[in-house]
Amino acid sequence: MAAGLGKARLLVLAVGNEQVASTRYRVLAHLPALRAAGWETRLRWPLGLAARDRTRRRFWRLLDMMRDILGWRAAEVVLLQRKLFPPALARRLPRRGQRLVLDFDDAIDLPPPSVPAESSLLARYRRNFHATATVIDHALCGNTRLAERLPHRRHTIIPTPVDTARFSPSALPPPEEFALGWVGHSDNLPDLESLREPLVQLHAIHPGLRLIVCSNRPPKLPGMMVEYRQWSLAEEVSCFRGIRIGLMPLKKDDAWTQGKCAFKAIQYLALGIPTVASPVGMTTEVVMDGSTGFLARDDAGWVSAVDTLLRNRQLWQALAIQGRHHICRHFSLEAISPRFVAALENVLRGEWARQDTR
């Protein structure tokens, strides 16, 4: 803990448990640094994590919000991890001297693309985001584009970090052959499936070329040799085995994709896997075109970038080394955790007054 602050208590109201990537990487990963800095941290898991159908999830979500507004145990700082509240509840969040911080790494002011974007639903998401953002003392944002959506300037940019000791090239066995790879949730499979034509062309140029996909359901990519792997937390590193070129396509450049934090690319590069990605949002800060990978703007660009890496092993090796170095320097826990802790300490000092609005 910084000089003069003493021991402070942090309560985290998490959006999920360790199975949820944003909780795992944006909260749990920072616990060692928080302990080392003298913070006493408690986590409150959401209710109803096992609920499957929409009605039950809504029921547990309502109970969860009611629990949140009824009060918190003693804590100087309360971190809302991706949690939003309707205006009537946001105004009733208990404030007994605590500092309130919102952490988010996605466009949580918008419904996800997998949900039909009805105007009433869109209005509700934006209303809840604005209501919650208005009452907080500070926000921790995954990138600058997310910060621009806040109704004030009380924010710190905290990219989602990767543990480069675990996500290391030495953690994977050397692959016997070159294969493409994509790792992610099935909600994002439409992005991968949008690459069907360039992937089929690459397969024709390089017969036998495999695509490794690790997700919670297989992709729909007829005409391509796909090796599907079921994702699990126990194999979150080993699921990348065999991948020599990481793919991160985004089929749209819109408000949702602009909010993405390019974490897929961060994982690839930490493992020494050169990456080809769409030049959307924060991706251009992670995938440096021609240095850590390539940015592909259209189908021809995807074919050209992947084909170049498949043919030029020397270039592949250079990009692998430079990509790993870039992540270790800018997106590792060693680089990001001190910023996370410092932001909370600054909030505790009251250095960001709530009246600093736009």
C-alpha cells in the first residue's frame, strides 16, 4: 500500500466466477499484486451461476441486484465488475464513505450481437450504463474507445493482461506442421465463419492445411479441414497446442467491435504465435502490421497474409519473437497489475472527484 494509506479493504462484486474470462483475467489475476500492496480483498460471486434458462437467469439477476443495493460489509473501495444497474437502483447503491469503481472490457452499453437488437432493449442497455456510470467515482476501462462512452473523464485505461509465465512458447510442444487456429466463445464464431472463402482458398493453395478451433461448439466451415477442441478451464493454455498462425477476424467495424480488447490476439502473441487480424479498434495496438503479425482488410488480404506466413518460416520466426516481446512489455501482468493497483490507490485517496463531469 502506498505511503499514508494504511491497509485498505476492497470488495469485488464480480460478474462471474473463474469460468468467466473477464473475471479471471481482470480481477483474479490481480489478486497477488493487491495482496503484495497491502489490500485486503473479498470477492462476492453472483447468485444463480448454474441457472440455464433465461427466466431463471433474470430472477437470480434481480436478486443479485437487490443484494447489492441492500448494503456492503466494511470496505473502502467497491469494484463493480461489469455490473450495471437500472436508474432507480443505481441511485440507491449504498455509499457509506466507500469509493465506487466500475471495471469493464466490452461495450456493455450495448446488447451483444447474439441478441436481437430491438430499440427498447438498446435503450435499456444504454440507460443502465449511463445510470451506473454517473454514480461511480471512477472507471477502469479496457481501452480508450470504451472510455469515450463514459459521461465523464474519471477513468484509467487498464488493458486485459495475460500471465506471460503461463502463456509462454515453452508451455506448448513444438508443432509438427503449420496449422491455423482460433480460440474463443461460440458467440464469436460468426466472425470466424465469415472467413470461409479465404480459408477455402488457402486450403486449395496448401492442401492438408488444418484449422484448429477451440470453443464450446464447432464452427460451420464446409470445405475446410477443422480440428475441433472443446474448451475447458483446465486446458486454457494447452488448447493452443499445434497452432502456428492465430486468426482474429471481426466481420464488422461497429460500436460493438470497437469496444473489444483484442485479448485473443494478446494470448496468441504471448505464446509466440504470429497473428492475422482485422484492423478494428484496439487490435491495431496489439497486432503491429508486419512486426507482430498482419492486419487483413479484405478476403484478398487474409489470403495474402496467411500465405506469406506459411511460405516464409524465417519471417514467421521473427514475428513470433517480436510479438512475444511486445506482449511482455505492454500487456503482461508485470506491466498491467501495478497500474491496476495504482488506480485503486488513487481512487482511495480521492484524487478523482465525482464532480469532474463533461
